[in-house]
Amino acid sequence: MLKGIFLPKVIQERRKGRKTGIVKEKKDLLDLLMDMYDEETGTKMEDEELRAQVMYLVVMNPMTEAQ
């Protein structure tokens, strides 16, 4: 339930802030992912893909390291 509500709202607010010129002093994981783009097409990740990547890195990555 939390991932369904919280993360999309954070992504939307971050995108809105970037459009209005709000620049953070330090970048976090979401900033780094939002800056990434496909070198062949020049496209950046859609919100759903960002959410999936963050969830994977936060939830699944520690599980794989524990094994």
C-alpha cells in the first residue's frame, strides 16, 4: 500500500520542482535516476519505471546481498 501512494507522489513533486527550477544542493537516488537517459534515444525514465527502479534498489537489493 505504501509504495502505491507515497513514491508516485514524491516523483510527481520532484518533477514539478525541477520544472520550476528548484535545484537541490545534494542529489539523492531519485535525482540520479531522473537524470539518467537512454543514450540511443535520449529518453528519460517514465514515472512508473522510476518507481520500479527505486523499489528494486531499496527492497530487493539488500535481499540479494544478504544471501
